[in-house]
Amino acid sequence: MQALSWCTAQGLPPPRQCIEVSDSLKADEAFRHLNEGSALLWRGDYHQARQMLSALARRLDRKPPPTGKTVTEQFHLLRQFRLQRARLLNGLLVPLDPGFRIPLRRAPDVEQACAAVYPALTEPGMVALRELLGLIGAHEWRKKGIVLPHLPQPLIPHYGVFPPTRHEYLDLVARAALDNKNSALDLGTGTGVLSLLLAQRGIPQILATDVSERALTCARENRERHGLNHVITLARQDGYPDARVDLIICNPPWLPGAAPTLLDQAVYDPKSGFLRHFLSGACAHLNPGGEAWLIMSDLAERLGLRQPGELQGWIQDAGLTVLERLDARPAHGKAKQSKDPLHLWRAQEITSLWRLGMQ
């Protein structure tokens, strides 16, 4: 088989071995090949490839998710189960010709969706069909935008940048007391939504940072759509910049744990490193009388991934004190999915905005 370039926006590893297959392949045979470690490069009809992906998912979902003796054990088993499921389904690949054309019958035009995410493709390549479908869906979402109650324009998400689909924490930011704050730092800005909210609330100078160039591109587009180029400055930065401000705001990943793909980095924070860095560095970057706002869910405590009181201990160790805590109950879809093995804990989750001042 001809060597093909590997396209991925998630940081998926390239297949170690690959078999070319077509429409004659049966789902059971495909399932066996994938379990044996061989990826499948589809050379038949595009819609047949999508049907194959659905058939493989049904076979995986016949087996109920594992259960543990404790909620913590169940969480880890469930996450391992879902990672293995994703790894197997990501083994079904489709080819890409230069210019991001899919050389399969009845294939859609994916040039714009791919060009928005991948580097230019000048030689034949291949991509996981599952990732490609997610990319196509994200491109449609990007064209429509997300309507948020606190912003005058729809927010435009980019693929690989975590979208603010959980409105409850945005409501907390919109109503938290904000007096005499003339400058702000949005640490890990993502889509830029928190900077936009603070600008709407009247802060005249905002520095928004992120380590991801993809996130900064997304935040830049949203800044321009809202006409806030004169208020929000964007900078690529890993950690704190050399600056002092009146307000630092941060919505770090909520769950301690490894992040095997780029998309996982929005949810999982290895050893709570980013959270602890935000807290420990806040005082050194606040003006007198300044505040640090931490947006954090208590799901980690409910799942036993972080001990009760551990967060408060980190806050105190950082030289910070709690001025106010605003809480919100979950309004997102996962809290209502009764079939989710973690539904009981998700339904009880509380999202908080911690207003922190210097001791």
C-alpha cells in the first residue's frame, strides 16, 4: 500500500499497520481486524463507510459499561472503556487526495472544513472517519455560531477549542460583583468568551492568553465579530504573562487526569497542574485590591478525584482568601441523561465562581 500522510487534529497516533478494504467487508470481520490492531483504509462507497462505523459502534455498545465498587473506580473504568472504544472506532480511515478531496463514491465536499483545521495537503493522505465527521459537524456549527444570552453576537467555536455549551458558569460571571476593575487577565481564554463577557461589563483593558494557537485564532475571530479589538489583547502564553491586573479570571479543566488527545485537554488537568499554577501565581500578578476569579465544578470531589477541602487548602496556601462563592446547579444535557452511569453524581454537580482576594 502506498505510504499516505497522516491527518489528525486531535493528536491521534498514526496506525501501525493498515489494511485496504471496500464495501464487501462484513462488520464482524472489520471488528476482528480492528481488535487485532489493524486499521482499515476504506476504498469503497463513502456512505457505506459511515454505515460501517455505525455498525462497529453498535457492536461495542452491546456490552454494558463496566461498574466499580466505588464511584472513583467506576469513573476510571468507564473512562478506560470509552478510550478503548474511541481507539477502535478511530481505526476506520478514509483517504484524502491533495486539496482535501475524498476519492470515494458519494463523498461530500470537505475541502473547507479540512482546510480550516489541517495544514495544506499536497500529497495523498488519510484520516480517521470518526474525526472527519466531528470536523464536518464543527464546521457547520462554526458557520451558525452559538447564541449566548449575555453576548450581542453569536459566538463562533472552532474545532478543537472547547465551546461554552454550559451556560450556568457564564451566568455566574455575568452577575458577580465587579467594582473598580480597570484591567483583567483571562488565563487560558479558549474561545474568548470570558473576555467578551468582561468587556461587555465595562472592563476597558483585557489581556487574553492561551498556549494553543488554534484557541487564539478562535478568540481573535470572536473579538473582531464583537468589535472589541481595542479592548482585548491576545497573546500566546504558557502560564502567567509579565503583567499585573485588577482581575484574573480562569476556567481551568475541571477533572484531574491525563489528557491523551488535544480535545481532552479542555476537560482533564494532569495532577491539577494548571489549576494549582493559576492559584499559586495569582497574588504576584494582581494589583492591590485585585481579585482572582476561579470557575470550578465540584464534580471532581463528588467522583473522589479530589479530596473534600483540598481546593480550599490550595487557595489558602496561595495567599488567597474567599471573598464570595456563587453557585449554580447544572443545566447541561449530561445532567439529565439517566442512562449515563455517572448520572447520579452529574445531577448533583455544583459549578462555582470563587471570588478570591489577597490575604
